[in-house]
Amino acid sequence: MTRTIKETSQCFRLLPRALLVMLVVSAPLLAVPSLRAADQTIIEAPAVKNKGAGFVLMVSLQRA
């Protein structure tokens, strides 16, 4: 009887740690669907203004 009680108490001692590990591991997985549902979460860089250097470079390389 004491062996069963000892094993049960050891199980109850490890239970909070196991729940904490499961919470830490599953938190990012649970956060992904909520982030995908929002429309405002996309971060974009500002558009680069074209200065025409590519066209000038292309024309100058064709002449060589």
C-alpha cells in the first residue's frame, strides 16, 4: 500500500512540471491560427523607388 501511495505522490509532484512544459511547447502552435486570422499583421517594407539606373546599365552593356 505504501508503494502505491509513494508512486502516486511522485506522479502528482511531476504533474505541474509536465503541464508547464506542455504549455510552453504548445503556446506558439496555438498562437499561429489567431495571427493568421487578423488582416493587420502583415509587415511590409516601403516600396523602393526606381531611379532608372538599371536601364542605363543595360544599354551601356549592350554597346560593349
